[in-house]
Amino acid sequence: MKVTIKDLTKRFPGRTRKDPETIAVNDFDFEIPSGELVGLLGPSGCGKSTTLLMICGLLKPTEGRILFDEEDVTDVPPEERGVGLVFQNYALYPHMTVEQNIMFPLGNLRGKDKLSKEEMKSRALEAAKLVQIDALMDRRPKELSGGQQQRVAIARALVKMPRVLLMDEPLSNLDARLRLQTRVEIRRIQRETGITTIFVTHDQEEAMSISDTIVVMEAGVVQQIGRPQDVYDDPHNLFVAKFLGTPPINVFEGRLQDGKILIGDAEVFDVQDLAPDPAVDFFRTQAGSKEKASADAAGPIYRPGGVKTGPGRLAKEAGNIPVWVGIRPEGFYMDDNGPLTCTLKGVEVMGRDVTVVSTHPAFQGETIRTIIDAKSGVDPSKGEVRYRLRQGKVFVFDQSSGERLYGA
Amino acid sequence: MEDNNRKAWLYLLPAGILLAVFMIYPLIDVFIYSVEEGYNFASQTSKGTGLFNFNYILHDPYFLQAVRNTALCVAITVPISTGLSLLIAFGLSSIKPLRKLYQTIYFLPYVTNTLAVGLVFMILFKKTPYTDGVVNLLLHFFHGPSIDFIDGPYWAKMMVLCIYVIWIVMPFKILILTSALASVDQNYYNAAKVDGTRSWRIFWRITLPMISPTVFYLIITGFIGAFKEYSDAVALFGTDLNEAKMNTIVGYIYDMLYGDAGGYPSYASAAAILLFAIILTITVINLLVSRRHVHY
């Protein structure tokens, strides 16, 4: 089932007449290919859950359309959309057994779809086997662990064979170890059933690890859509760059001067070594979006609100532009003659590699964390450490708009 | 540990003394009275011990009448008041506009004095030389017969009493049920909605089981309250309930102690012990039933 979201907007009225209305989701435009696992990713309050509830039908969009394949479901009530929803707190009925919980959606079927008790039982067992919970059919939710409850919730959503499976923060109620296990499990179930699945999360690692496509949202606006690796390697703005990756990207205050990137007075990189932002092609791709859709095997590239910067503008203002310089932790390597000198604070040994903790006056934040190969041998007794930067790990962002100017 | 225990008992002492003086001692006393034959208040003497008092009241037509009235009242009012409260509470939680106003209106009888409510019921039901009462006027309007609800046939009096009791116990039940309904996680309803559950199935399979602990609490306290029915009968039929054939068990106990025929603490105690036994039995049955239907 292909899911198409067109210009989706949700506004909540203010509490009083004077209060401004809240724009939870602003002009969301996206097409989810059939059978994909899509992660809606963003900090809390970014509109990702609102989007999910609108796709599910529990919330009505203010504007825009939602299509399942070619069918417009915007005004179709949730029960007729054929969606399965897994709630964040699972919402398992506490007074029913696992089997009764899984069977509950089947009991709602009427008319020609009505199932006999045996059929319901066998369907429930089938769903339970898929999530490997079939040994616990007589338990009540209270008698299950968090991970088991999660599986029951997924089985209940799957038992009526939904066209689209929706999951609201599916892993947030699980402990760290179970989370790893369950996300692999969700991936497997999604692959086995082939159901188009959309899930919401604020955990970038979770979204990156299992999604075919991630949608990064902030303040109701989609920031970027793409394959997880592409979004990581090619963030379109400072927000996306900061949101993805652990440890997070290191952001320095810098300048663009005569084609060079400066942090403090150090010339850390030559702009020529950096590819311009691909979104510079944005206007062209917008015009010919059809060819783009077929040609772009790497997944859709999306930018909200158009691009205000480009090489043309930069060339004109090449004099001295204040910028944010974002460097991934793995984008540093040690070089005694490297241009970037940082004050060494400590070294954390991770085994395969080490995390070097340092500071720099132009750094935005507490400490710079860089991941260095364990063999490069950092001397913690030295007061400073010098870095050279890796191509493809340095991004330059406009200070006012946060849009990316150069990088990757 | 030992020291802590001593302290704990010390802190419990004030409450313990009060309980002992005002609850435990009288309870024991009541039990003793009930088995002492021919106890005399003035001389504080009795002729002996035995089950004579119980034997007497069980053959007393007034007591049997009181038991019958009480049982009938319990059997009618508890299911009806609980069911109606559930319906109204469910309605209240489904509407949005004016909910607060309705809640207040439904709660009014709870804060109104029983005797004041009795006066309202008199206006509704009592026949006087000047008017037949509002209900009779309504009956006349539909060409119905004129019925004396206060001094007339037994069924009419019982009906008025039951309506009265239902009316007076409902506010509390509605209040408790409304808050129970409000505490059901909205996600259960959302989950049911996504699955296309019809509203009656949501009510029977989700809402009712979720609030079942509250419902059983109300049923249990409802039974206890209805068995102790007395003041409402007085408000309607005056203090001579035996004359009106509308006496209740508590009314009988009161009469035996202080009524016209008063001065029989032994009979009163025996009746009180019997009432206690009845309430205990019903409550135990209720608890056993509720254990089978309440899962958390």
C-alpha cells in the first residue's frame, strides 16, 4: 500500500480567542512507497505524532489530503481505513487475556466479514506466532514483561491484516537492551508481512537503524527526507546535522573567507574540497520533479521552503561570511601540524577507538568529542591536540538560516 | 525494631482508646444485651441468658414486617439506583457542553437534608384537603386513578419510599462513577475506535470492565446503606412507622429502644445483631462475586 501525504497541515486553535493557534504540522508533503518502513523522527513537540494520528484517522487534518494508493482516505473514519495502530503505552485491555486482546479487533467484523470463533482463534494464533507470543495466550497483560506486551500490541494491530501499520514510539517504554532486540524484531515482522509501516520516534539511533526512509521533523516542518545514511552524510541544515549522530556533530563558529573556512584564525579547510550543497540543484529538480523521482534511486531529497543560498550568492559575498562549521566526531584525525588546535581535556577509551574530549574557544557547547582510531596514540599528558579534518565530514551552515552552504 | 514497635503503639493509642470506648465496648455490650433475658434498665438486672430475645423478635409481626420492607427496599433500590447512576454518569461523560452544570444539578440531592427532601416529596405525593399532590394531578391529566401514596395502599407507599431512596443515593454514585469513567485511559477508546468497535461493545467489553471495581464498591456500599434505611421512611411516613406498615429494621431497633413501646434494649440488641448478620452475609457474597469479575 502506497501512502501519499499531500500538503498536510494541522492547526490547533488557541485556548482562548487571543491565543495564537498552534501549527502542529505544516505543509507535509511525502509519498511512502509500498512496503517501506518509514521513521518519523524529531524532538518532542515536532508534530510527528500528530502526523501519525492524522494518517490513522484519529485526528482530522486542517488542510491537505491523505491517499492510500489512489484512494483518498482524508475523510474516511479510522475503522474504515484499514490501519493498525500500536500505541506508545500499548493500550492492551487489562481485563482480557492475550488471546482475547488479539482477537478483539476480529470481533468487530460484521456482515460478510464476520468470523466464527474458530477462525478468530486461528487468526489470533497466527498473529501471535508471527510475534512469537503464542505460548502466552492465556496470560493477562499485567503478567507480561514490557517487551511481551509490545509484541501483543503489534499482534493486535496485525491480526486484522491492516493495509498500513502505524506505531507511536514503539520502543520508548522498553529498557535499552530490549529496545535493541525489539527493533530488530519490528524490522523482521515488517519484512515478513510486507506491510507499509510508519513509526514515530525521538531516538535518532532507533530511526536510523531500522528505517528504509527517515523523515526528520522540527516545529511542524519537515526538515529532510531520505535514506538514513544519506541524511546523515548529507544534512540539509544545521538542525538535521545536530539531530543525527552520536556523539553529536561538533559545531564551531567560523568564517568563510576567500574560499577558505576559518575557525578562529586557523584555516581549517579549503572550500574547493567541499562539494556544494546538492540542494542547490533544488530549483531545477522542483521544475522537473518527474524525471527526478525516477532518476533518484537514493531516495527523495526534500527541502522545506526552498533554498535561499547558493554558490552564486557566496561568490558575491566571498569576502567574509560568518558561518557555523559542523564537523562529525569521526571527521577529525590527529596531525601534529594540523590546523585546528584544541585544548585537551581527556581521553575515553572505547576499545576499538577512543573518544578525545577537548575544548576550543569557537566551539558551540561544552566539549568537543572526537572519535579517533585507538592506534593513533593520544598523549593525555599533552595540553593540546591538533587535528586535520576529513573530507565528507565537514559541513558549513549559514548562521542566520541554518541552511547548509557547503559540505560532504 | 522493638523500640519502633512500642512507638507505633503509642501513636496509635489515642485512636485506639476512642475506638475501644465508642466502638468495641458498645459492640460487646450489644451482644451481651441480646442474649440477656428480660433485662431491666432501671435495676440493671436480667433473668438469665439465652436466645429468648431472638426467638421473640423473630415471632414479632412488626419485626417481620420491618424485615420484609427492608428487603424489598434493598432489592429494588440497589440495582435501579446503580444502573441509573451508571447511565447518567456515562451520559455526563459523553457530553461536553454544560457538563459542570448537569453535574451540579445531579449532585444537589446529596447536599440537601433528608427532611427537606421529604417535604418536596410530600408536595409531589401527599393528598391534602386542598390538593391531591403533583403526581396525582398528572395522573388525573392522563385520566388515571387517584392514588393516596402516603396513607394509601402498601405498594404505593413502598413505591414512593423506593423512589425517594433511589433519588437520594444517586448523586453520590453518579459522582463516583463519573470520576471512574474519567480515569479510564483515552487510549483504550482510541484503540477500540481504530479497530471499528461499535459503541455498545466498547461499553460492555471495555468501559464496564475497566470501572468494575468502582461499580462493585458502589453495589457493596449500596446494599449496606439500604439495609440501614430508616430516616427516609420517617421523612415520608412520620415516626409511627409500624402504624403505616412501613417500618424498617433500623426503625424497629429504634422503636424498641425509644419508641412508644420503648425500653426493650434486649430486643433492640437482638434485632441489631440480626441486621449485622444479614449485612455481613450479603457483603461477603458481594465480595465473592466481585472477585470473579474484577481482575485488577
